[in-house]
Amino acid sequence: MSTDTANIGEVISGFLRGVPRARQPLLIALAERLAAERYRAWAVAADDSRRSELLACAEREEQIARRVEGLYPESAAQQRELIESHPALLTINDTLFAGRPLAEQFAVQAQGERLGAATWRSFANHAPDADTRATFLTCAELEEASARVLESYLARRGDAG
């Protein structure tokens, strides 16, 4: 996987290969928790208004993870198995974000949020029941809310860092 372009879609799709589609949401839920950690780290260095926005993004990532995990019996055990099969997932922050300027990190994350929204909608289209479909659609909305926050920072050019 190339990290030159910081393409979050490429990196995540690399992890999803070989994971049965039915378990892919659980793997993505792990990535959502890593994103929450990233948002909290950004919030530490942010001014007050941005801090609260970034912490709200972190909470949305956690909400997504909780909602998805709630769809699976014994989700924690299944996620441990997924991490054992894909230990590099835990280093995604280093792979995509380390050493990049903050504005570029925000751009990569915003791209990931938009991709996440599309992914949850795809899962919703193939959901086995209405409750699961509704959960995935809610996850898509949460992703888009965080994307809008990051995109607003980037739209202010020079103010993203």
C-alpha cells in the first residue's frame, strides 16, 4: 500500500480484502475508534472553539463504533480476531498521518469521512433487516457531520493548521 498520496480509501480497502463482507463493518468500527483517538489528539492542541468541534467529531466516531458493534453478538471477540489477522490496522495513524502538516491530515481524514459515509450506505443497501439498515444510514450521517467540520477548516485556507 502506497502512502505517498495518503489515500485513506486505498489503505482501508487493503485491510478489508480477505475479510468476509458480513464482518467488514466490525473492522471498520475499529478504524472508527482509531479516528476518535486522532480527533482527540488534534483537540489537545486546538483553540477552544476548534477543540469542542474536534471532540464532537471524536464522539461521533465512538458512536459509529458502538452502533456497529451493537449489531454483532460477541463483537469484542470478533474484533480481537480481526486485529490478530490485520495487526497493521493499529498503525494506520502512522501510515497515513505521521509527519504530515495538520491541514493535510484534516484533508485525509475528511476524505475518510466521505468514504465512510459511502461505505455505510453501501452496507445499508445490503442490510439483512430494517434496523441494521437504519444503523448504517445513521453512521453515514455521523461521518458526513465530521467531514463538514474538517472541510470547513480547509475552506478557510491557511487556517487549517
